[in-house]
Amino acid sequence: MKVTVTVRPREGILDPQGEALRRSLTGLGYDVTDVRAGKVFDLELEAADEADARRIADEISERVLSNPLIEDYQVGA
Amino acid sequence: MKVTVTVRPREGILDPQGEALRRSLTGLGYDVTDVRAGKVFDLELEAADEADARRIADEISERVLSNPLIEDYQVGA
């Protein structure tokens, strides 16, 4: 089953990569006031059904794909 | 205007980060057969309207956020 997990820096947490990109884009002449940089993971996993896939993806996201102290994650289809 | 850009490794292109994650997850006992790792960027930009925002986001994605040789990007709301 395919599951996509998106991981983003939490609100209020500094995001140096996004900030560096914002500065570069401004330097190139783009009127960009904010950039936040996150990650996306497309997983193919074995699961009994969609609820099971969701449960596994939540567990993987918390344990491996994100750092819950500074990042939020979303599990999507 | 808020625009989200998602950048993923192209089909058929090796993804060492995704492969390392797959191996780690398998080692932890998860039945994960494939992982592809990409990036997500949430941009706040000045634009006349939605079409203009889309045009700017396309340009930024091609020039800065992705490497078109090995990555695909998607612009979403």
C-alpha cells in the first residue's frame, strides 16, 4: 500500500534551510516573504488494510521520519 | 499568497536517502518495500493573482528548488 508522509518544521521553530532559500530567492529578485522547508516520503508498505497502513505510517513517522520535538508530520494517501 | 512545492526524485533515478531509510525500517521490523525521499517547500510570495503565483512558483521550482535532471516538482495550493 502506498502512503505519503510529509514532515514540516513546527510553527515557531527556526528553519535555517528555508531561511537560506528565502534569502537566495530575494537576491534573485523574487518577492518571497517566507519559505519553510520540509520533507516528503513516499512509502510502499505491507498492511492488512488502510487503517493498518495508517497506524504503521504514524509509528514510522514518529520513530524514524520526524523529530517530534521540532517537526510535525502528516500522513496522507 | 501561499504556494506549496513538492520535489521528488524522478522515476528510475536512484534515491540513496530513501534506500537508506528503507533498510533502516526493514531492520526495525517494518515491512516496507520502497521509500522515496523528497522535499516540500511552503512559500509565501507576493503575486497579482493565483495564475501569477503559479507562474512564479514554476520558475522558482525549476531554477532553485529542484534539479530538473533528476527531480520532478509539483506546485500545489
